[in-house]
Amino acid sequence: QVQLVESGGGLVQPGESVRLSCAASGIIFSNHVMGWYRQAPGKQRELVASITNGGSANYADSVKGRFTISRDNAKNTVYLQMNSLKPEDTAVYYCNAQGIIFLTQYWGQGTQVTVSS
């Protein structure tokens, strides 16, 4: 049974930082590109950042320079360090695992991040 369990969301003020974690089980972690997506109310889900097994990262333009994605293959965990948060970063953040061999895709349940003063 595949599980992606996110943690670390919450309510923060503009300019503050938050780190999200996603622990994966039931998959061969190294065979998956790991990513973070977000969905704000009334908007489509969008890619925030992704990272390959080799550590190559890709970011949405809106978060470049503020967010950093990383992964610990020994712990089957992917992280999203979010700095200089803005109100427009408010969304439910979802962890995603994209298989590179069988093209399977898995999602976490999501964690809410609210940026507000």
C-alpha cells in the first residue's frame, strides 16, 4: 500500500518560513521523481517544485529563490523549505510521486499552509 504523508503546514505570517515534509512508503523511492504541488481556493493545482533521484530540481517561477526542495533517499522523505512566504502562497500543498519506470503517480492527502497577518 502506497502512502505519502505530509506534515509541517500551518498558519504563518508574511515573511516567515515553513518546512514541509513528505514521508513515502510502499514505493521504491529512488524510482520516483518527487514533487510538491499546491492548490489555492478557486484555482487549479499547480507544480511548485520537483526533484529527481539524482537531485536535479525544478521550480515554478513564482517560488524561485524562496523555496528549496530536497530529498533524503535513506529516509524516503522529500522536503520543501519555504522562505519569505507571501499571502499568495496560501494553499493546500500536496506531495507527489511520479514513477520513472512504470509512470505511476501517487498523491498525499495535502497539508494546509496559510500565510496571513
